[in-house]
Amino acid sequence: MLWWWRSLRAIAFLNVCLWLAVMHLGPAEGVHGGLQLALSGVYVLVCAYRSVLPRVDLERLVVVDTHLSSIFLGRAAATVAEICFALQLGLLVHQLGVQANLPWVQTAAWAVPVFMVVAQGFCWHSVLTLNHITQAVESLLWAAGFSWMAALLAIVAIDGSGWVSGLALFGIFGSIAFVAYVLGVDVPMYWSRYQHGRTRGQTYMRLDQGARDAWQRRVQSGNWAAWKADALWLTPYFSVGVWLSIAMVCVPGAA
């Protein structure tokens, strides 16, 4: 358990250094570059905070029992960060649509973050009520957003050329890999937890009760058995996800 937590903190430090290097030395220019840099900065900072103080929301699981590990506080920060990341994805597809001269792709690109913003509502419902089924719905909405992005990038890859087409192809493969992961790992995990809760006769909280519980209750554990299932998504979330966020800052804007 300790080695995993140390790895998360080391990755968080590296990520902050990478973002600062891109800010000072990177190619981010114009409105596009500035927006991507700002959105990425929020995502990097929140992921660093969550790497230093990991938590699992519905289980109220934390490594360090401190007010900064509050499930409610961490979920609020994560909501802001995930919306920023979703906007980065929409902006990326929009810019590739500009480069490929595909106006309808530029417009359709903004449906990508819509899926992910709506997903936040289901995530909050699961966190407050302790119902894993809406956490599964959240994951499915993220998968739908990435599926839509892959479809748009396929059009860009066909109509574009050079680095635009190459980047679109990379985005397609990355999106498909993410969707496969969600459908193969995340959704089955949350469904299994939902079924387990039903078997135990779990009762779900009202939203107001859940808000108080999420603010106050924390279950501290350094037992790897309690963390290993969620480490499967927390580790790439705080590493690969952040690297992609920083990489999007480096994509050229419209000429």
C-alpha cells in the first residue's frame, strides 16, 4: 500500500513540474493555447491534491484522516477538474475540425463535454446516496462521450492530412481503449458492488443525509486489499490522464 501511495505522490510532483515546463517553455499561444493551459492547470492541481490524499468516495475510504480528505471536498474538487478535462477534449476536437476545415465537426465537438458534465450529476447522486448503480451510469456516460469523440475524429482523420490526421488517429485508438476499459473494468466493478449491496440489504441515504455523511465520515485504511480494486483506475487517472491533459496544451491552434 505504501509503495503505491508514494508512487502517486511522485507522479503528482512530476506532473506539476511538467505543467510548469509547458507553461514557461511550451508552444501554447493565442486564445486556444491559453484556454488549454488554464484548463489543464486546474486538472493537474486537483489530481496532485487527490494523489497526496487519495480517497474512494462511496466507501468513504481515505489514507490520511484529515479534514482535507473530506469525501465531499474531494468530490467537489474532482467535479471541477473533470469538467475542465472534458472541455479540453471538446476544444481539442473543435480545433482539429478547424484545421481540417470541417465546420459541422467544430459544432458537434461540444457534445463531447456535455456527456461528461451530465455524468457529474450521476456521480454526485451515487456519492450522496451510496448507490453504485448511478456510478456505473456515470462511467457509461464517459464512455459515450469518448465514443462520440472517436466518431468525430474518424471524420477528421479521413478529411484531414498530415499531423491533423495522425493526431486524429491517435485520438481514435485512445478513445476506443478508454471505452473498452470502462466497459470491461469500471462498469462491472460498480455493478458488482451494487449487487453486493442489494444482497446485504443496503439502504440508501437521502441527498441531505449523504451530504452530511460525505462531509464528516472517513474510513482510514492502509490495507492494500481495501484499495487494490480502485487503484486500477486511480493510477492511470492520476498519470496517463494528466499527461494527456498537458499534451493537449501543445496542440497547435488555428492558423
